[in-house]
Amino acid sequence: MTTTLTDTEVRHEVQVEENVFIPLRDGHRVAARIWRPAGEVGPLPAVLEYIPYRKRDLTRGRDAVNHPYIAAHGYVCARVDLRGSGDSDGVLVDEYREQELSDAEDVIAWLAAQDWCDGAVGMMGISWGGFNSLQVAARRPPALKAIVSASATEDLYVDNMHYMGGCLLGDNLSEATVMLAFNSLPPDPAIVGDRWREMWLERLQGSGLWLDTWLSHQRRDEYWRPASVSEDYSAIQCPVMAVGGWADGYTNAIFRLLEHVEVPCHGLIGPWGHKYPHLGVPGPAIGFLQELVRWWDHWLKGEDTGIDEDPALRAWMQDSVPPRAAYEERPGRWVAEEQWPSPRITEREFRLTRASLAEGAQGEGGSAPLSLRSPLSVGMFAGKWASYAAVPDLPYDQREEDGGALVWESEPLTGTTEVFGLPSLDVALSADQPVAQVAVRLSDVAPTGEATRITYGVLNLTHRSSSSDPEPLVPGQRYDVRVPLNGVAHSLPAGHRLRLSVSTSYWPLVWPAPRPTTLTILPADSVLRVPVRPPCPEDGDLAPFHEPVTAPEIETTTLAPSEHDWRVTRDLATDVSTLEIVNDQGAFRIEETGTVVRRSTTEWYSFRWDDPTSVRGETRTVRRLERDDWRTEVVTTTVLTCTEDEFIIRADLDAYELDDVRGHRRVHSESWDRAIPRDLV
């Protein structure tokens, strides 16, 4: 099959090979879909995307708008399913393990050795594919010449969806649910033939419950280190493009990569959530595929595209907006820095008084200690740790949260103040429990009183000195700790105020401490540090990005509509509050293959009054794949609860073949019951 693109710069028609099996060193094979220019063209560089999310169906739509575009500009693009996923052999038992990375080296070597490849390979990906692009680059396979890593991190413990500041993220449960569902899906019989059922049962029986593994490593131990390239940034010896969005959860890694990677490294941060920038929400989206072609033309073909003259970091400076749980677009403008850290960005220090933020000298009453024990409801309007553009998943008006927090607020700003970088709070405090946490938020407060969260940070106070060797607190003892906040670029107008909010919980974004905790804060010895960027007239000289352009979308037929809801309810009779998240992507048929896909996930996060042992996370997924007489369905349920001493997991997996005569025939059923000791979390 060939594809013709309408972009006037396109050089080639594109042909696609629906499936190619790539051999691995141990005799297993991984499945690839390959796009390359039609006709006698080449040899050409290859671009690899290597993820577990099923090239044949679940990422088919995204792959179709990305890879043909790149291939049409003179590349061979390969979308490869990891071992144990999609149509590849084997079982996938965890993320970013040695097997996955050594397989990647085999795939890169195979690509480089093909007649249609000139020996140069690039690697790209978002999320999982962004992670393993960094990790494979650190292994230095000879053919790998450059990478693009989007929505990813170089430290699997510090900035991943499992833990943040040593606190257990609610997304740990959410991601484990996603992978339990993915790992339980069968390969496609049209690709693997009659082996499909045998391969499916092998996966169902062998992949396991990843939540059990992730909860068994609550500190930054040896489990997290091997694939964390932050252990040795110098291992990366090929150029890196690091991409992210302010509504995503991974953006801090871009700042660290820019600071520490020793080879050419370029950062790009837009307003987006967990999406490629040409599909980015909130917008504006940009012509990211054109940027990719510039990148690959320079580093894989040696052409002068001006990439080496681009600034180190381009970022979207977000304008002030009213608080909403969803935005189609975030107004703002592009700014740039030639290096990071930038020498022109300075820290403004705000001292904490009894109720205000005062620049410079301590304010009146600043020495009086302030105590706080937040209700567990603080955080119910926090949004997702990383927005997946399944809106409304962004933070809501912070006035809904601040009643359970200590709040300090600046005087109205006399001029526009642009915050750009990584704020932090140095706070002197004590706690009445050996395990406690603190959540810190910065908000833009309009003259009307609406409060828009611009960044936040959380810290498990037992991790105040180290996440590798946490230590319990001594109740009543003073500690001086630094709470890092997520990176931000936000413009506060004159007349607005900067608000600092501190709470002792932030559920369900992070799991609460084992017992209700009272923190006592010493404002006079605490300082908020805010990175401020001065006005830069040269920002107006930045070359604009192109408008988004993609290859044609695949043809699909909607069979059931999608639904995305966030509902917060409080039952006053039982004192139970619940956040329900519905991410139902409906059902659709892929016309190219005739495959019908059904995907639905529902999450519930609840608590009762102020009892931390009452918190409960529950998820349910339904995944269905069918075509003609091949009809399969997988249903998973996972429940995470706790006591003061343990995390308790109850999970169920049921896999079915569907038949008009026999109905749902269960082919596999498995349940897990686990109790995992809390490790100062």
C-alpha cells in the first residue's frame, strides 16, 4: 500500500509493510510495521519507535499520521512492538528491564544491516518510547546517531508516575491498571496465525501484577537505578531532543538533561499534556513533524538545517488564565534561552510572615509558629499528575483547596512578573508523627479572587535528606527542608497576587501518610524562592514554528461514543467523598483491517472523613478486540487500600473469547491478594 501526502515539501510516496518479524539473539522475534519511500530509493537512515502499545490496532491511528510523514521525507520508519506485546513473541514482565534494552540493541543492529538502510538509525518516542530512547542511547549501540525523547524522564524514581518526592502517586495505581490491561491482550491471528491463542495464554499466565513490584520498592533502591540514565549522564553520546509540556508530569527532566548531558541537547516545552506537540492539548499545537525532519536531516543525513544554531531551550510562556479543568488553548508566547541554567534568570526571595509573602525583610508577626492538620479533601480538585488530554483532568479553582491549607499571599504585583524555571520552598517545620508529608502549591490569584495553580511540589518528609535512605522524623524536632516545585513558565500580570499554599495531604494525587499529622511551620525561618525572567525583546525575533501537518488519518467508523468525566461527590450520611474518573474511549472499527476496538477505564478514589486508613483506589478496565469470528475481551479490576502498616492489593483478571452461541467463554482467570509493608510512606 502506498500513501501520498499533500505537504508541498514531501519528497516521496510511501509504501508500508504491515508486518515484518525482526529476529533477536535468543531466537525470539519482535513484530514491526515499516514505512519507506516507494520505488528504488536509498539506502536511507532508519527511525525507530519501540513501545508495547500494539502497532496493529491501539496505536495504529497515531502511527499512521507520524511515520508516513517522516518516511516521505527520505527515511525508513519502524514501529516495533516490545517482546511480549502486540504481535511480538514472549512475555513482558516489567518496564525498562535488561531484556527490553538488549532487544532494542538487536533491533537497531538489524535495521542498520538492511539493504535499504545506510547504517544510521535514530530513535524516537513519547512516554515509554521516550524513556527507552534515553536508556538505549546510554548503551551506545554503534548505529544509533540521535534520539528524540518526549514526555519522559532520565530518573525512574524521581520523576516517574510511581513516586514524587518520596510520596506514592495515585498514578502508580493508574499506570499499573493500564499495563495489566495491555499485557492481557492477544496478538492478532492475521499476523501470527494459529499460534495466537497459545501466545495469549502465555502472556495471561506470565506477565504478572506490576503494581505488586512497584509497591515493593518504595525508596530509590537498586530496582530503579539500572535504567536511570541520571546515574551517568556522560553515557549518552548522541544528540538528544527532549520534549514535554507544562500540563504533563515529566517536564523537570528536560531541565536536568539540558544541564547535565555533555553532547548537543535541545529542549522544547509547550503548554501540552501527555501528547506529541503536533497533537498537543491544550494548544497551540505546533508543526512538530517538520521539526523532527529538521532534526533527522541534520543528525542522520548531515544536512545543514540550522538545528545546531537553535537555542538550547524553547518554551511556551503561559499567560494568566482563569482556573479551568480543561483548556482548548493556553494563551502565551514562545521564549528561548541559549543555555540552561540561564544566567539571566534570577531568584526572588519571599519571606513568610503570618499570612503574607514579603520580599526581603521579615514582616510583622513572622516569628509566630503556625500549625496545620489538613483534611483529606485537599487534593480532590488537583487534577492528574500528568494530563493525558482525557480532559477535564487539569487543576480546578484553588479556592476549593485552600480552606484546608496554610496560605501566604503577596501584595498585588506592580508589574508583569514572569516565573520561569524551578521554584522551591525552604521551610522550617516539625511534625507530631514519624511519617509525614507536605504539599506546596503556587497560584496566580486574580483581582476577582480566582486562583489558578501554576505549579506544585510534594515531599515525604522522611525523604528530606535522601530517597535512597529515608529516615523517620523525631516528633517535635525542628527540621529545615527544601521542597522542590515542578518547572513552570507563567506570566503574572500587574495587579495579580502570588499565593503559596501548604497542606499536610494532597489525596488522591499522592497517597496520605499513615496517620493524621499536624505540622508546625516557622514562617520567619522559611523562604519561597521563585525564578524570575526579565523582559527579553529578542523573544520577538524567534522563528515561528510551522502549523501542524500530518500524514492522512486512518479511516475508522465509530460504533459507540466516547465519554470523559470527572465527578467529585460527598455523601454526608457516611462522610465518604469520592472522585470518579471515566475514560471511556468508546468503540470503533479500523476499516483497513476490519478490527473493532473497545476501550474503557474507570477509576474511583475515596476517603472517609479524616481517616488516612480509609483511602481507597479502585480501577476497572474493559478491552475488546474482534474481527469476524475472532472476538476477545479482557476485564481487570484492581483495588488498593491500606492500614497504618501495609498496602493491600486485591486484583482480578478475566479473559474471554466471545461466541454468539456460547456467549462469554472464560479462557483465563486470576486473582491476586497482596499485603506489602509500608516503608516510611
